[in-house]
Amino acid sequence: MKKLSILLILLLITGCSVQKVDKVEDEDKFAIEYSLKTSHHFNYSKIHDIFDILDGETGIVYFANSDEEKSIIYTQVINDIFNDLKVDKINYYNPSNIKNNNTKYYRELLNFLGDKVEKDDNENPSLDVPSLYFVKKGSIIGYMSSNKYSVDSLIKNKTKKKLKKEINKYLKEYKSA
């Protein structure tokens, strides 16, 4: 009986630590993907989690692709802003696979986003990456596309201040009422 008790205690301790390590790995993975040197509040989300937010829930949704330089730099800039403004959670999703293959999930995502997307060269709706959405009870109250910024301009203090001002404006609306 004594051996069984010791074995159970060891299993419980081991099981708890594995769960904690998994969480740290996700946080580290994102930080490594986007070369972040500071803490962050980005949480990996599945496409259905994003659909839930856009279909009546509340949340901040961020679309980016760590294989693109602009996404990496934009993520670093807005991460600093979110840390300064003490934002708790940003729902992150990399849409590159569903976008490149024009899947039903991508078309459904475009339907949810409505006119809050860019147009491609053929004037068809296209999700700009990176982009940021502030959603309250399923309504998009703020949308920020990186298309108006070059990679070089994103590292300038003037652009960072402008982005911070815009994010702060949407956060006030997001947190109110």
C-alpha cells in the first residue's frame, strides 16, 4: 500500500509539471517565431475560436505570418504597445494555409470580416496580413491593417506613436459599455 501511495504521488507530480511545461512552450514558441524580447499576451487560436469571437463574442484578433518580415516587425511593435497599455489577451491566428488554398474556412472568415478586409489585385476581398481586429459581441469596432506601412516605416518612432494612439482609441471603445 505504501508503494502504491508513493507511485500515485509521483504520477500526480509528474502530470502537473508536464501541463505547465506545455504552456511555457507555447509562449516561448510564439516569442521565438516573432523574435520577441519582452513578454507577450498572444495566444494561439484555432480558426473556430476566431469564428466564435466574430460570431458574437468579444476579443482582440490578430492575423500574422511569422514567415513574413512585415509580420515579424509589426508584431514586435504592437507587442510593445500592448505591453505598455496592459492588454491581457490577443487571439493570434496564422491564416496563410487557409488563405493560400482558398479553403471554405478562408471564405467563411472573409464573410465574417465583411468590408474590413483589403482588396487583391483583381479587386477581390483578401485578408491583409498582418492585421488586427477589435471585436465586441461579434461586432468589429476597430480594424487595423498594416498595408499603409512599409517595413522601414514600422521601426520609426513616429509610426509607433501613431499605432499606439490608434490602438489606444480602439481599446477604449473595446473596454467601454
